[in-house]
Amino acid sequence: MFCVFAVTDLVIIGIFYAVYGTKRKYSEGMLLGVHLPQSAAESEEVSAFMARYCRNTKIFYAVNVVISTAICGFCFWYFSVFMIVWSVWLLEFCIGAMVLLYGTHRKLYDMKVEKGWIGSSGSRIMAVDTKAAAQSGRMGVSALWHLLFCALILMPCIDADIRHFLVMSDDGWIFPVTGILVSFTFGILHTVILRMRNKVYSEDSDLNVEINRMQKNVWSWALVGSSLFNAAAYLVVVSGLDADGEIGAGMLGVYCIMETIPGFFMIGGFFYMRSRKEKLLRKNDRPLYIDDDVYWKNGWYSNPNDRRLMVQDWACSWNYTTNMARPAGKIFMFLALLFVAACLVWGCVQIWKIDFVPIELNISGKQVVITSGYSDYGIACDDITGVELLDSLPDDDYRKINGGEDQHKMLGRFKGENTGKCRMYLYTGYTPVLEIMTGDGPVYVNSKDPQETEEWMREISVNIAESS
């Protein structure tokens, strides 16, 4: 886990640095999203200002590389503690990167206003290219392709074995539901991008049409390809069900790899669009710069005269942000932040429970109930075919199917080469182990207190004797 998260952190930091940390090149009449004449951008004052920004940016990202790597050391202790600390770091990093960029953007804007450079008072005039606007709906690939990929995900349900897997498996439904939600999300994003107003770069309408068509085509194909591989990942999983109707570790690995491919589509599409756009703009002999800096002065877009809800972000051309001057924009942003915060808190709480909620066994009526931080599991006494106190867990090669496993606990559903399907609710390294035999396979449970495990054995034995 240390290596997985260390690499993940480097990827996250690298993407942020590539997208936000390198926004210091004068392009399309802008520097850091602020419209400036080239003479002002090359002035001694602005050059010194940008040099300080570059230095602070490098320090910020370098410090976060060190901090994120150090945090991964918590993986060797309790994973829940690591996840909480890691989540706090992730929030710090995201907020810090935005504050650094937006704060510098605002200082440069204030400098522009103070110096009286072109357009410092802001403009209420929106540039409209009617030819480019008229062709907005005829650009890109149809978003209806995503419905086909959703249908492909549902298609395996025709097979009786797969229907049995989806119904009987505790978590089998997660794969198709996740696949459909992902494809549906890609479809929504695809539709939004195609309906976005075309951006004006030049007085040359043909050039505006060419650039906007290129961007929407690339986005369309990137999203269609992403949705295709998302559906293919699920089809590969269900085609690899073993004889017991379970998904092997190898198939899960293939699934994870295929689900990362959409990320490469998106990143590759972004870099291609940026390169292609710069090439097209080099032949732009009639550039058109619309000074709307007053609406972006705080880093986010706030224009009460613009009826659009979603606009292209100045900091990243493949990102879209809400118009915060509209009530719907504020509500959308609030709900998005609330959803992300709720997911982080919920995830940390669930992992914390796995590490610190004790394993307990109780007999309630005619049922044996095992509780743990992962899940509660009930066994009807009539389904118990035998109980035995073992000196240790049977020597076997166990593979986790669903649940949690670390140096402290083994919780959830496992499968052994000889044992077959089984459930474990065990403290690692503690003995004895109580084996409860059922029609669905053995259940292994123990306590840190050996006497408590022995007491569980006696209570179950008495209850079975009374039932018979």
C-alpha cells in the first residue's frame, strides 16, 4: 500500500503541477489568465512578480511531495489512521494549490488595474461569432453512443450464470451499477461539452470554427473511448468468472488496469488539444482578445450579465466552472463540495471502524451474530453443522474476496485453495480460533482474550444441543 499511494500521490501532484503550476507563459494575450499587453507582461516589475510566483510554486509542490511520501509511512501502522491523515493532506494540497494560483492571479489583476493597462476597467461586451455559434450543434460525435455502452453492460444479464452471480454475490451488483453510472456520467459530460457555446479566438470565423470543432471532436472521441473501455472492463470481469462463480484476483487486476485507460484518454486528449490549438493560433493574423478579467478577478467566474451556468475555466481549458453570479451556480458548487466532503468523511469513518471496532460474538435467540467494524454476520443455529476450537487457522493459501485484511485483522469473505469459500473475523496472531461449520462454508472467529473464544465455543455448543 505504501508504494501504491506513494505513486498515486506523485501522479496527483504531477497532474496539478502540469495543469496549474505551469500557468506562467504569456499566451493569447494573457498571463496567468489576466489580459495584458505584451509590453506589460515583459516589463521588469511583472517579470520579478512572476519569478517570485515560480519560486513559491516550486517550493509548494516540492514540500508536498515530501509530506505526501512521509504520510504513506502510516500504511505500516493502522490503515484508517493513514486514510484520515492522507485525506487531510489531500484537502490541504488542493486548497493550497488553488489559493496559490488564484491569489497570484488576483495580485496580478490588481497590478493591472493600478497601472491602467488595457481593459483594466473590465468589459461588459461579449464577443459573438455567429458563424461559429451556428455550428455548435454540428460538432463532435453524438453522445448517444454512451447509451449503447450502457446496453453492453446490461447484455451479460441474459446469461443465467451471470444473473445468479449478480443475485447471490454480496457485492456482484457493484460492477454493473458502477459501470452504468460511469458511462452515464461520461454521457452527461459529453452532452454538456457539445452544447457549450463556441469560444471566439479571432476575427476569422473559419479559424474559430476549426479550433472549436477540433476541441469538441477530441473531447467527443476521448469520452466515447473512455466509455467503451469502461464497458469492456465489466465484460472482461463477468467473462472471467471461475467455476465457483467468483471473480479471481487476476480478473480484478485486468479490470483495474482497463478502468485506468479512460484517464489516459482524457489526459492524452488534453495535451493533444493544447498542442493543436497552439499550432492553429500561430496562423491567427487577426486575434481577438476579450477582456473579461473583472469577472475572473477572484479566480472564479462571476458575471451577472452572462446567462450561461457553465463556462470554460481560465486556468485549465479542459475544465468547466460555474457562473457564481447565478444562484444555480452557487447551489451547484455548494452541493459538489458537500458531496466530496461527505464521501471523504464517510470513507474515513468506515475504515476507522474496520480497525478499531472490536470483533464480538453473541447468541440472539436461534441465531449466532458476529459483529465487527466491517459488517455484521448472522448464522442460524439450524445451519450450523459443527463447531471446533483450533490451535490456529488452517494452513492454506487464502485470498480475500471482499472485506479487509492487514497486519491487525482479517475480516470478510475469503477463499482458500483447500478450504474453499469461508468467512473470517480474526485478530491476526491471536489463538485459539473458533471454527463454525455451515452449509455456506466455515466461519473463523476469535478474540484477543483466549478465554472469551472458549466461552463462545461453549455457548454455541449448548445452543445447538438445545435446538436439537
